[in-house]
Amino acid sequence: MPRSSTRPALADAGVKSAYRTLDLLEVLAKSDRAVAHSELAWRAAIPKSSLTQLLKTLETRGYVESLGSNGPYRLGPSALNLVRHGLDVQRVVAAARSSMKQLTADFRYSSGLNILNGDFVERIHGVTAPETVGFAMHEGVRAPLYASSSGKLFLAHMKSEELESYLQRVEFRPITSRSLKSTGELRREVELARVEGAAYSRDEFTNGIVGLSVPLKNVHSRMTAALGLAVPSPDFDARRVTLLKGLQNAARQISLQMA
């Protein structure tokens, strides 16, 4: 008999489809071999006609892979890459957590850890300084590459063709009055980041805050994340050199933990 389902009664067909997708992926993830269409229908408790359409969609996105014209099926590269990405994020956060806590304690400014996510950077860990009410470092916050110090840093580490492709498609939407407005401005910021090994965002994403970021690199010297501080604008210029040195020291410590 099909396995018993613990799903709640769902009237929304979209939600039902999501449950079926997760059930299917869980069956494949727990199987040590490719699974035939009929067995998948039985083990995931999905009607065969619905299963066929679902498999086609997942194949198109690379989450399921068919070894023949109609199976058997196994997890595809997109699913495996998603798992690897999640593990990589956990590893970077684990390596950075202690150094970021110390960095925030030393300078009393909030610190953030960001990764590249398409045309945005996404915060995967943050430490909020108690004194900086209103500048909380919430995880999951995303910022356009052109508007954030970590985004400019990722652009600076891109290959020339990747950077040019981004510059051709980017739309400069004002977030604050100081947000960049042209590719010319952004090119200058990217070149500055390449020369200095650090990037800045002066009131471009959050009014009253200067973002300062440096790269975290893996054993192959490839940038994997950006470590940054959120500094009140009036404080920044006088402390820039000291802050940059502290960030770079923390980045080196984290990179050693990641090695």
C-alpha cells in the first residue's frame, strides 16, 4: 500500500502540488538507486498522470534526472547543488561566527556576512551591536550589487565577461538619494575595489550608514563571501584605516578556519 500521508487537508491546489513535490524529492533522496515511474507513484502516493507532469517540470529545472525515456529517476544536479550550497553556507557561518562577534565587540559596529545570489548579495549571518539601535543585521536581507559594499566587491572579483554582462542588464533604481545612477559610476567603484581590496557604500543602501566590506577567500583564492561593517556615516572617515585593518585581520582568521 502507498505510504500513509501526514499532510493536513488542503484545499489550495498550489499547496497540494508543493507537498507532492517535496514528497517526491524525499523519496528520491532516500533511495540508493534510480526509481521507476510506477514505484515513485506508489511510494510518494501521487497519481501517475500527475507524477508525469511533475517529473517533467523538475527535469526541466534539473532537480530530477531520468536515465531513460520514461525513467528510472534519480535526483538531478540542481538538487545536489542546492544541498552542497546549503552545506557551504553553514561552513562559512560556522567559521565566521566567533570572529564576527569579536569584531563587533571591538569596534561596536554591527557586522555582516554576505554571499552572492544572482544580481544581489544576501546576508547569511549578522551580529548587531547593542549600541546601534535601528541598524540590526537581520539574516536574509538582500541588496542590489550596485548599492552595497559587498556587492561591489563581488563585481570586482568577477571575470570581465561576467562583469560586462551585469553592466548591460542592470537597472539603477534609487534606494537612497546617494544610490549610484550609472554604469560609469559603478565602473569607478569596482576599479577602486580592485585596487584597494575593499569596497564602500556611502549612504547608498541605508541613509546614515557607510558599508565597508572585504573578501573571504577559499583555499583556491576565490572569493566566497564578503565580511562587512555598518558604520554611522559621521564616524567613518576618521576611523576608516583602523576599521579596514580590523576587517582584514578578521577575514584572514576566518579564511584560516575555512581552509
